[in-house]
Amino acid sequence: MLEGWLKAGVPAAKIIGLDPKPPQEMAELIAINNIALNPAIASITDAEVILLAVKPQLMADVLPSLLPLMRSKPLVLSIAAGKTIAGFEKILGADAAVIRAMPNTPAAIGRGITGMVGNAHVTSAQMVLAETLLASTGEVLRVKNEEAIDFVTAVSGSGPAYVFYLAECLAAAGEKLGLPADIAMQLARATVSGSGELLHQSDLDAATLRQNVTSPNGTTYAALHVLMADDGLRPLMEKAVAAAARRSKELAG
């Protein structure tokens, strides 16, 4: 996200990083752009946005230390899974302007998608500001209520892992048929990434694109007869996504 902001023209002088042990790549990006890192929190008097990119299990320890930043009435933008708006209000103040958002890892290449929802204290201008910051990493959409963020987490937040696992399984199936492991993975990787790009660029929906590949009684038809069976991929995916949504709610405590 930081890289996206810098590419979008956000002045480095307006960014402050708070991370006791930033990853090497992040540390290098911060150093190259002369971004302030870990100044005394009391010295920050004009915070406009606080981005909380903290592991959920560490949030309770981190939030109290940020209370001095709330003096300037900043927007609090969280991308932590499962942490509710009410939880932030409890620690940061009942009148805190809080947006809860859930991006996904394709944000690293500018192809992510983020769902977001704000509380009643978020102004229209702050919503637009949050969308602008998040849009540097891909698409942004607003959802109607906070519960929907758990569903966004289950579908798109965790979704890249499902797609990567599909590539693993496709490669393993090819290897089992007799293909060398490297060739099977090359075929699977290119097929999954290429199909995703086709879906991204096409005006057609996923069902139509699927149908366009499928000849009557052909090879694809034979495979889809298995995948689309009553006990096939759809109920398995529904079960998996439901488990992710349930876990997102559990993380809220």
C-alpha cells in the first residue's frame, strides 16, 4: 500500500511509519523515500489518517499507545481481519471516525480489491479519502454494513489462497497423469493466471466464459461433469467460504 501511495503521488513527507521491526523490503522503501520511521508518538500532532495494518492478535496491545494521535480527530482506517468498529471505539473513543476495510494480497501488484464500511462519525470527505488511499492498490467497494466485511474477508480477503491452491491441485493432477512436476506447474500457473486476466479484461461473466470453453461431450465437458456434480466444487467452496466467514467473526471476540 505504501508503494502504491508513493506511485500515486502522495508526498513522502506526509507519511509516518510506526513499526518496531519493519520487513527488509519495507525498511528499504522507507529509507529510499526518507519517510519518518518511529518518531515519538507525542511529537505527531496533526495526524489525518491512521492506517492500522496490525495483526489482529496484537491490536489490543497497540491501540492504547496510539491514543495521543486522536487529538487531531483523524480517520482510523483498519485493515485487520475480524476487529470490529465497536472494538476500536471502545479504546480510541466513542466519537472516533473508524473505517473497517479488507483488502487482499493482489494489492501488491495493483490488482487487489477492498471492501470497506465506516461508522456514523466518518464524514463524506473521509470516505472519499479512504477510497483514494485504498484505490492505489486496486478496486474499492463500499458495503452496507459491518457484517458484510466478514463475508468480504471470506470471499476476496482469503480468496487468493483458494486460487493458489487450485493451481497446486491442477499441477498435482497433471503430475499424477505423468507430466514432469515442473511442466505441470508451469501449465497450471499460466492457465490460472491467464484465465484470471481474461476474466478481468472480458465484458463476459464467468459462466459465459466457462461455457465458451466447453464443447458438448468434449474434454472440458467431461471434467466439468465431475466439478459441477451435486457433491462437486460448488458445495465444497460454499463450505470453505462459510468457514472463513465464521472464523472472521470469531476473531472479533
